[in-house]
Amino acid sequence: MSDLPQIDARISELLREAPSTQRPRNWNVPELESQPDASPLLLVVDDDARVRQSVRALLSTNQYDSLAAENVDQAREILGKECIDLLILDINMPGPSGFELLRELKEKRPELAVILVSGETTFDNATLALREGARDFLRKPYRPDDLLLTVRRVLEQRRLEQEIARMQLQLAISEQRHRFIVDNSPDMIYMLDGEGRFTFVNSRITKLLGYRPEEIVGRHYSELVHLDDIEKARYLLNERRGGDRASRNVEFRLVHKDVERDVVNAELWTVPIELNSMGVYFSNEDQPEPYFAGTYGVARDISERKRSEALIKYQLSHDLLTGLPNRGLFQDRLAQAHSQAMRKGNSFALLYLDIDRFKMINDSYGHLVGDELLQTVSRIIGKQLRESDTLGRISGDEFNILLHEVSNDQDASHVAEKIIGRFKDPVIIRGKEISVSLSIGIAIYPQHGESLQELIHNADVAMYHVKSHGKRGCALYDSCMQSFGFIHPSWEGEITKALSENQFELRLQPQEDTASGRLVGAEALIRWQHPEKGLVMPAEFISHAEETGHIVEIGEWVLRESCRILSQHLQQPGLSDVKVSVNISARQLVESNFVSMVRQVLREYGVSPCRVMLEVTENILLQDMEQASVKLKELTELGIRIAIDDFGVGYSSLSYLQSLPLHTLKIDRSFIARINSSQEKHSIVSSVLVMARELGLDVVAEGIETEAQLAYLRDAKCPTVQGFLLGRPMTVLELVEKYGSQQLVAESP
């Protein structure tokens, strides 16, 4: 202790040199869990009070906070209460020695920095101190500068260690987060080496192909690829290119672990994927030029998308209500039969079937019964045919049958009579006995027509010949039969008279907002109040009007009457935003003055174009897509909205949804009829709603007849609904009476 006066003198000198105001503390040595701006706290443990006091004064002068303890027991107590960063510990003290405390700290507080101080000069003490965990060793007496230098060095070392520990912790957390993201990705993420072997694959492969990741590492990618796709995968899955030249959205198939790739049913175990892959290149000091390190890729399971595409493809070629080929697919098979018959010199028969009085059945019992009747009739007919024959639903209640390789006229007639005989007893639909009869026209190739158009027309003529002679029966085409256009020769004059004498009436079927139940629109439906026949439905005269060309005049009358109703009856508050939908035919759309006529009618009645919606069917668009596109664009430029009616039952390409100026899709009633519970899944309806939202189109669901259907559409967020459940076609006065007050309440503040 002979050097203590020298130490005290040095402390006094430092205190005199120190500025009167304390410098800000900027030392940053935090624990991992402490605040970044916390200052270190030191503990001086020495049994000599003067040493403790002088060391603390020295530390304070250099902006270090410190505490003091005169023995090990007191030091333990302070360590239990305070967060100490550095311990300046004397070895030789009464009671437990500094070495004993050092050993305790090595076990319990290894992160605590300790500077051991001893008056002994043996090398063994210094070695033992460092071995037991001390950061440094000072021999008494020591110079103040040496102490400060040692403190700074130890604290800096501790700060660096903490910073490294913090960085390691952050790296560990980042790696854990990265691992979680990669392993929980819905896609298979992989890395290949330069030879095409897996060096990494995430756990998604287990659900996708049945492998554990460790089973795949080291194996060649070709072991997972469908044999037919090996060549494609060679340059894609093991991609070496990067940037814009890398592989994007490439489709091929992988094979599940539990099946051999060459077995017959391997296709059932394949997984279609969409691949994005790129070459990975590195460089370093030893090799500055980038070198190929392997391939990084992401493989997405597209099984669900493929199933949806297959379903849409099926929908485009089949009638969703009955599952039969639709008009497009049936005509394709008819064309194949025609080509084959021309080559081989064979004959085939075309049968044109129509359900008698189906419109009356549908109106009397509702569309649900009508749809089930169509399904039942199609099943019964199908059982009477050979596997090689084709039954198709062409429209509403009309079916076509293709009989391959018939030997004579009697063969086709026998099939027709057998089908008719199967309906001699009533059909039971939902507990109701419904008498069903069919009218069937037959045309044989080549004697009844060498071209398909002629054959179809003559079978149609034969069917209407049966209808005009009492229905329920079959007939072979004969040239003496009247053509379809002259079955009702008096109707041409009667339609002209109906127009001039105002015999037509307009009914409005309400369209409601699904969420609120407010009236947002109405579909205009024509009725013929015939002076002798009573109320005639459009199905009985529209086709004849199209044949004679009167459909153009009728269409203009419907548009004028709709605009008159809008201007005179639907202008009051609450109904002033209601839109009226008007159906237009192909004949109207091809008229050169159609757009100018629409513009003139709107101007005459002072109706805003945005309150009129024109409905066209997919088949109308197919007849002349280019001309239809031009006309529809001109109409939308006026402000008129365009809707696709009966969406989903046609067979055209869905590309027109993006190429044409459309605003609304009307889901065909046949899809809605299949909904029996709000808990069911109906992928077609859901797909149309999702697709419409993506394209920015509105949707109207037709044919709502049950609360379950309405609940399902409400849950599916279908914007607008229409059907018998909400209201049958009604006069404008009935519409105003039903919805006028409701609309006012809904719009009141």
C-alpha cells in the first residue's frame, strides 16, 4: 500500500483538470435485453476503504457510474439487486476471497466482465484469474492510467461481444423467420446443384409428392418428373439462365412418391405444376468472374386450376342442367358423322325432339319442376339409345339425337316410337304426376338432305309437322310437308295487326339488390293479349316474328314502351335510379339504323341512357362478332349498359368478355336451380362471381325460386337477383305499388 499517496495525488490532479460541468455520457454497452442508451455500471470490491473511494472517484471523473462493496458477501448482495456491467475485484479480502466470487460468477453470470486485482506478483495468480473467467488482471499498486485503460478495454471488449451476440441473435431470428416462411410456403421451393441434384427443398414437397425433404436432397430432379415431360424439364427445372431469360410460368407434371411413373394409372398420381426457375451465379475474390452455382426454383401446384379449366371446358361443350352435349358439341359430332358417311357411303339419322306443352308445365309448376322434368326426360331417352348414338340438348325443351349407321327409315322410326312409348305413363316430379308427350321429326342422310343445314332444317320441319297435327308422335320428313315458316300463315298478318291495335303489353320482372332487397332494375317481358286466344306467351310467337322479320318492329315497340314507363311511372323519388333491361335479337342488332333508332327513342322520351340495359345472348354475339362489337361500342358510347343474358349455357370463347364493352353477366337459371342449400358448394356460380369481380362486371342471377337459393347468393356476394321468389312479371302499376314506399323508406335520411 506504499503507492497509495501517489494514486491519491493523481486523482486530485485529474479532478482539478476536469471541467466544472459533467460531459454527456455516450458510452453504449447494453445487455441484449437492455435499452441501447444505458451507461455501464461498475462495482468496486475491495476491503480497503481508501482504495474503494479513490477508484470510484477516478471512475466518476471519467464518466463511469460505480458502486462499492467491502467484501464478497456485500458484493453478492449488490449483484443480486443491480445490473452490473464490470466488476473490479480484489483477490485477497477477509472472508471469501475474490477467487471464490470469480468462480461463482463464471458459473452463474458468465456474461459479467471481471477485472481481478491483486497485490501478489506471482504469474500463477494471473494465469488462474484468466482461466477462471477474469477479463484482465492488474497488480497492485497500479497506475490510474493503467486502470482506466484496462476498464476501457474490457468494456469495449464486452460491448463488442454483446454486439456480436446481438447480431447473432438477429441472424438466428432472421434465419428462423426465413425458414418458417420457406417451410410454410404454399409452393415447393428448391435448389439444384450444377449437376441437377437437389441441395435444398422445403417441406411443401411432403404434401405435394409424399417425400420428406431429406429423402430428396442429393437425388436428381429427373426422378420426380413425369416420363413424358422429361425433355421439357431438362431445360426448365434445371434452368441456367437468369434475368428476363429465366423460365416463367412453365407447366409440366411431377409424379407422386407412391406410384411408378410407367404404370397404367400413373396419371391419377401426377401433380401438375407451374414452374418459375432461374440460374444462380456467384463470384468471389478468388474467382471474380461469376460462376454457375445451381438453380433456384419455385413450383406451384395448379391441380385446382386444372380442374377448374376442365370444368369450364366441359361447361362450354355440355348442358349443365342435363349433362348432355350442347348445341356446339352435338353439331361437331354431327359433322363427324357426316364426313364419315360421305367417305363410307353410309346413312345416319337425325331426330329432332320437342317436349309438348313444356312452356305450360314450366309456368304452372315453376322452373324447379321444369328443370327436373328436363333431367328426367333426358335420362329416359338416353336409356333407349346405343352407346354409339348421341343425345344433345339444343335449347330449352328441344333435343337432337344422332343415330349412326341406320340401315333404313324404319330403324330410325322404331327408335323414335320406342322413346315415345316410354312416356305413356305420367312422370313423377316432386310428388306431382306430369303427363309428358314428345313430338319427333326424323331426317335421314342422304335422302332427306345432303348438307347438314338441310338435314337439320328438314328434321325440324318434320317435328313441327307432328305438332301441327295434334302433337305426340313421330314423322319422317317428306317434301310435301310445309316448311316451318308457313305453319302459321295467318300469324304474319296477326302480328302486324297486334302492333297497330296495341295488343301487346309489357310486364316487368323485378331485380333486387341482394343485400338490401331494394329494387334496382326490372326486365321488360312482352305479352300478347290476343282478342280470341287470350294471353299468348312470347315462346309461341317470337320465333315466328323472327322468321317473318317482325321481330325488328316488336323490339322497337318494347324499347319505346320501356322508355315510356321510365319517363312516366319510374321518375318519382326512390324509383328514379331503377334500370329497365330490354332483350334484343340478332335481327335487330344487324339493322343498319339500330343505334340511331335507340338514340332517337331515348331523346323522344327524355330518358337517361344509363337507365336502359340491352340484353344479348352469347349466340347472338357468335353470329357476327365483329359487327356486334362495333354496334355494342356505339351503344355504350351513348351511355347504355350491355348485359350478356343466359350466361354459361353458350359455347363461345370467354375471350369476348374482355374484348367487348360489357357491363353485366346474367347467370342462367339452370345453374341456380341446382342450389338446394346455402351450405352447398357450386363452383360454376362461384367462378362466375369471382371472374365478374376481376373483370369489373356486375352480375344478375336469374331464376331465384327458393329461400335457400337466395341465401346462397347473398352469402356469395352476388349483387343482384331476379326470379319468382321475388316477384313474377307484373305491370308497372303493380311494380310501383310493391316497391314505391319501400324505396322511399330506404332512401330517407
